[in-house]
Amino acid sequence: MDQPKRAQGRWQDESRPKRADSVVAQRASDAVVLLHLESGRYFSLEGTGDRIWQLCDGVRTLEEIIRAVSDEFGAEPATVRADMLELLGDLEAEGLVDDAR
């Protein structure tokens, strides 16, 4: 079994999550559907996951994304952080995001 390049606990406040170039994203109703071109696998993100995906541009830091999502959805930053770290760990394991720093 392939191991993720980095465990989810390794993302830091100064990390700059970036969508992989090998991913094509398409809006479908209230979700974003992702196609990983190398594996041919599809993924779907809704709600905060969708918004986090949009903000993973390689420019914003993890901390900036957490603040933006927390403000936008009225959620506690600690909750957003925990959910985001889990999501980034999953996305990274699938080759969909990496740290641009």
C-alpha cells in the first residue's frame, strides 16, 4: 500500500496548500468534482471541503485558509483546523494537493 508523502500532522500554519496540476475540477450542482488525471479516480467535495479546495492556491497559508473558512461558515477555528488537517491529509494521500512552500 502506498504511504502518503507526509502525514496530516505535518501541515504547519505557514504551509501553503496547492492543488496538484494533475487534477481537473468541475462544478456539479453544490459540489466540486475532481478528476486525478494520473490515476483516473474521481472525488467529490461539498460545503467546507469545496471551499477549502478553492482556497488551496499555493499562495494562502494554512492559517489564512482556516481564518477565511471559520469566518465564512461561522465555525470555531479549532474545529476548522481539525477538519482541514484531516481533509488535507486525505487529499495529499491521493496526490491532489501538496505544500507549495
